[in-house]
Amino acid sequence: MRDSFVLYEKSGRVVTVTMNRPARRNSIAELEDCAELVEAVERAGADREVSVLILTGAGSAFCSGGDLKAIRDRNGIGPLATPADTRDNYRRGIQRISESFMETELATIAAVNGPAIGLGCDIACLADLRVASEVATFASSFVKVGLVPGDGGALLLQQVIGFARAAEMVLTGDTFSAAEALQMGLVNRVVPAARLMEEANALAERIAVNPPRALRMAKRLLRTAQRGSLKDVLELSAAFQALAHETADHREAVDAFLSKRKPIFSGE
């Protein structure tokens, strides 16, 4: 029986998803690995009690990318018998991971505990925020093995660090330290390895304390703004704001502010 690639843990309004193949440095080898990640993101998103998802890796690595042995043997997430089959394999495999993270209304945090290489680096970039251990490393190293980012990484990296930095990472394939990642804006902060999950959870709680429905709408606006025009964002902002004004949590927040007390949010 196949062991689960993903561990799913819920605590309050925060879900932690852990890629759990430490023996292979959490590389992604099978379509089932992709499906489990997608299922975890969708499961958390469908739970109205959840506001934040933390993604991390078990063991010493965050995710070392695609499993090269499976790629060589043509029985995993990469090449199959023909180029047409391979194209479909990417669409129904790793690209679904990218789509699920981009479509979720949850705030997402990557707690990068170790190397985030190739696909692993791009998965980290799918998160809204990144907290890195001081021993984490990052590389968009596809060219090193004669490939290109097949998961949307050419766009994801640009959105996070801009074109010039993304071009440096993609075209050299070089590996960057956590300190260098912080300097280029790839991560929000670098923390001691022993405190990584503590810091990631503290950040998650700072987010989750806010009204759940407003959080989801704010997240949707942020992602829409990345790829939409100002007119699109203004229209969606007006629609979401009209909904937000009618929520019980908005009324509670205003009443609490005016009464100089701490608000108690219900999610309504």
C-alpha cells in the first residue's frame, strides 16, 4: 500500500500541510504526489473554519524538485512515450499544483526548512508568504538538467522578485542561500532552523485572527490584481466591499473599535 505523500494537520484556523518523503528529500515523483497536494489545498479551502495554510517539508529538505530517477525512467510526472503524452502529463500533474495554490482563497505560507530546488523553489513561490530557515537554499535549476520550468515558474519567480532577478535564477540555475534569498525579496524573513515552524505559526496566527470572510476576499483581490487591470480590480473591490459591509464580523470590528475592546469574530 502506498504511503501518503502529504500530512494534513489542522489547529484552529490554521492547516499545516507537510510533504512527507524525507528519504527522497520530498521530491515529487508521481502524479499521485501532485494529486495529494492539490487535494490538501482544496480540502483546506473548502473548510470555512480555515483561514491560513502552511506548507513545509519533512526532514532536511523542503522539496528537491522533480524525482530525476522517475524522469529518467519515464514513469512519473515528466516525460512519457510521446511529446503529446508528456504535455498532458504536465497539465494533469504539476501544473494542477500551481493552479490550486493560485485559486485558493486561503492565505498561504511556505515554511522553507531546507533546499527548495527546481519545482520545489517554484512551489515555495506559489505561497503568498515565505519564511525560510537559515539553512534553506533556493535554485531554479531546470537548465542544469537540460529542462525549462514546466510548472509556471517563469511567471511565478517574476511575480515575486522581478524580471532581472528571475532571469538570473532561471538562466544560471545557480543555488542561492537563505540570506541571498532574503536580500532579493524571495523570502519575507529568515529565522533559526529550530524556530522555523514557531515563526511560521506566529505569522499564520497574526493573519488568522482577522475576520475569515474578509481575509478570503482580500486574498482573492491580491491574486486578481497580479493579473488583472486596474478596472478589473476596482470592479471586484466594489463587489467584495459591498459584501464585506454586510458581514457580522465587520459590524463587530467597528463596535469593538468604538468601544475600545477586543473584537470577537464569528466568521459571519
